[in-house]
Amino acid sequence: MSSVSNSSRTKIYDKAHKEPGRLMKFLNSKKVVPYIFITPFILSFAVLTLYPAIQGIVMSFQSVLPGQVTFIGLENYTKIPNATFYKALSNTTIYVVLTVFILTVVPMLAAVFLNSKVIKFKTLFRASLFIPALTSTIVGGMIFRLMFGEQDSAIANQILNFIGLESVNWRFTGWAGMFLMVILASWRWIGVNLLYYLAALQNVPNELYEASDIDGASKFQKLWYITIPQLKPIIIFVSTITIINGFRMFEESFVFWEAGSPGNIGLTVVGYIYQQGIQQNDMGFGAAVGVVLMLIIFVVSFIYLLLTGAFKKGEA
């Protein structure tokens, strides 16, 4: 009985410790394992990004009606140069310029300020600035609509009246409409960019500041000649993603003017795509505008990275 048991245990041990098959050897090889790990990303990118992008490009050459799809060549693209598109592109460009300046410079200065040794309650300030990023654009937009209402009782108009200025119809005036979109985006994203800068500041060598102290450098000289050059890679990163997100902006405009702004003062390119593709049920034309927007983002980002030296070896 004992000999049988020993034999069984030996077989079980041999089975458990036998050489792995060819398939397992192949899957465990150092050349294959990295590809296995990135396969989920490649599949999700192909299904959720690449395939819709290709379908969008194909759709831009079609007339898409319920139950009827017809190839019409470049007809959708020939309709794009019109006054409404130029207005949307103009609004988007102004929005991008303003948000790039605000969301690049203000968080950098705030991060330098919060990273200094003289500031107390740093964690409280950092958390306070980051909280808006956790808030929905819709919720934030509704709060801003109440603050910047057209009535004299709105907070913004009360402040204007207090300093002797007249009330403003915020959502019905060109410059005020742009101000609302920019201030809402800045309120939401300054905290996120602030974290990028704070993380980058931890990598600036203290020896540089100690050497500048010996040379008698002022705080402005330290900021200009040490901090900003050391932060150049993160400055380029923050400004680039702000450019891309600026051209893709839709929520800030939609939350203030759901059915369209007066005189298209708040119309953006993505809003124009939504207007034509969804509201006007012209998906082919909307797809063509989307392709043009994608090319604009690519060209602007490429030129910006080229001008900032991001492609040069050894630089940002």
C-alpha cells in the first residue's frame, strides 16, 4: 500500500514539475513578454481611436442620411470655407491663445510661490487649487452662469456696480462671452498644471540656488536664469496639451449657450461640428470639419514644438 502511494506521489510530482510546453516557452520568452503587456493598449487604441478616426475620414467623403450613404468625393470639403466656420475658427484661436498664456504662466508662478520655504499651509493651498479639476464642467458652468448673470443682483455685476461700472450682459456680449469661456477653463485646469510644475520643481538642483546666493542673485534673477530654464521641458509639455485641448474645446461653450450663442460669439470649431453633424443631421459635413480640425491641431502643434526646439537632441 505504501509503495503504491509513493508511486502516485512521484507521478504527481513529475507531472507538476515537467518541462513547460513550446507555447509556454514562447509566451515566457523575453522577446515576447513586452508585446503581451502592451497588447491591451494596442487593442484599445485600435478599437476606440484608430478605427473611429478612419471611419470619420471615410465619412467625410460621404453624404450620410438615414438609411442612405453616398460617396460624394470632396463636396463636403468645398463647403467648409464659409463665414460661420471662419467665425468658429477665429473664436477657437483666440481661446487657445488666451488659455495657453494663462494656463502656462499662472500655474508656473503659483508653483514657484507655493514651493518656497516662506509659505505655510502648502498642502491646503495645493488641494484648494486642485479641487476644481474634480468638478464637472457642467456643474462649474452652472455656477458661473449664476455668478455672471445678466441681472444687477448677480455677483459679478454687483462688483462692477460697487466700483462705479455698469452691469454687463455677460452671455450676450462678444468680449464677455470669450471671457466666460476662458475664465471657466482657467478655473478648472490651473490646479492640474500646478501639480506638473510642482513635480518638476522637485528636480531642480538646490546647488544652483546656493551658487546664485553666493553670487548675490535676486529672486527675479533666480526665477529667470535658473527656474524657468530648468522647467523648460514641462513648460513645453503643458503649453502643448493646452493648445490641443483648446482646439478641442466644446463643454465650456455648450454650458453657456446650449442652443447657439447670439452672433456665434461662443461658437467653436467643435461646436460647429456638433451643430452641423448632430443638430443639422449632416454627419458627412461634420466629419469633414473634424478632419480639417485634426490637421489644424497637428500642424499647429508640430510648428510649436519645432519653434521651441523640442525635436532637437539633448533639449526639451
